[in-house]
Amino acid sequence: MDGSKSWDATQFYRNSKLFNVLTTYKYAALLESSKIVVVTLTPGWIPYTDLARESSFIGRIMMKYVVPLLPFTRTLEQGAEVYKKAAFSPEFDGAFGKQLYLDNTGALVPSSEESRDDANIDALWKWTWDMLYTKGYTSGL
């Protein structure tokens, strides 16, 4: 992550999404006694988010006019519906400390096996605090 090794952009993106889920699951566990429900989700691939801003002219045209026509993409409104469900659905009332994951349709589904592994969750949490500590952040340690 420090740029000292070559990296694959796709793998880096996938890892960042996995790290988001692992962190969310850690928060769910930590906040269980506070009676706060934590939900992680994916709104799906929404090509309207300026994702191609650094792409070539052809890439930007493709992302703006062609990619939205593909069957696996979602509109901003569809993505927002997933967020609304996470925030307001009574389905999650009392689900304190649970690993809740909504897919891009808003369905409650199990996330990847890798993301539900407590060893991965704890390893990322420790790594995060170690990195923060080396940068001088000690609050909460």
C-alpha cells in the first residue's frame, strides 16, 4: 500500500471493498452493547459517479453512454434504494452485533466467506490501529 511494490488496480479495488466490509463487521461487534445496528451494503455498479474522470475521451464516452445500458449496472435511484433500506427498514430492528450485508438489490444475503472470517476482521483491525499508531494517532488505543 505504500507504493513500494507493483500492484494490480483491480485487486486493489477488490481489497478496498473487502476492507470496508471487514471494518463494518468489526463496528457491528464493538457497538452491539450500544444497541446500534450496523449494516454494510453494495449499491451495485453505478456508472454515473464520475468513475471514468481520468480515462481517455473514448473511455469517458463509453462510460457515459454505453456502460449504463449494460444489464448489471444500476441507476443512482436504484443505488439510493439500497441505502434507504439499510437506514429505515424495520427488518433490522434489534439486529445488534449481527453481520448484515445487503446486495445491490437490497436483499439481505451472506457476504463472502472471506469477509465473515473473524481472523480476517481482527487482523485488519489490528493492522489499522498499528498504522494509525505509527502516524502518531493514539486516541482509542
